[in-house]
Amino acid sequence: MWAMNRKEYAQAKAELARINEVLREGHLTAEERANLEARSVALTGQLVSPWLPVTLEGRVIALCLVLIGGYGVWAESLLLMMAWPSMVLVSPRLVGGSLYPGGRTSRRHPTD
């Protein structure tokens, strides 16, 4: 799987927002709706495929959790070491796979 940079992530997120808006409006033929829904699922899978956060905010949070956990190891504080397991909350793959219907990248494409 290729690594997604912030620009590609922002473009995919914007395209997904446009597709979802068109789908909400509902003035589509059955074929157009099926094509847009398939593209929506594909984009959602693409957005939640990276293990590490793509956005700057997510990366800063992940770095802070790593540093807090490292300090917890150095200070022998079990409470601070719990920052490492909490990093799963900023992983797009782990969070997105459970929250979004198209999040599981292992799921077959709807047109298959």
C-alpha cells in the first residue's frame, strides 16, 4: 500500500464530501447512485487505510503520546505508560475500520 501524504488525503476527503453531498440530494438514476456509492466506499477505504495519522494534528497527538509513554518508562509510572496503548485512538486504520461502513479495506468492492 502506498503512503498517502497530506495533500492527497485532503483531496480524497474533499472528493468524498462532494460525493456524499450529491448522494444526499438524491436526484440520481440508479446507475449513477451505484457508481457514486462504489466510489464513496473506495474513498473511505483509502482514507482509513494508513496506520499512522496523516494530518498534522494527528501526528502531533501521536508524537505527544509516544513522548508521554517514553517518559512513563523512564519515570516508572504505569499511568503514563498507558499513553502507548491509547495511540490506537489516533490510528485511522484501527478507528476507521470499526466506525465507517466502507472502512474495512479487506471488504470486497460493491461492484465485484
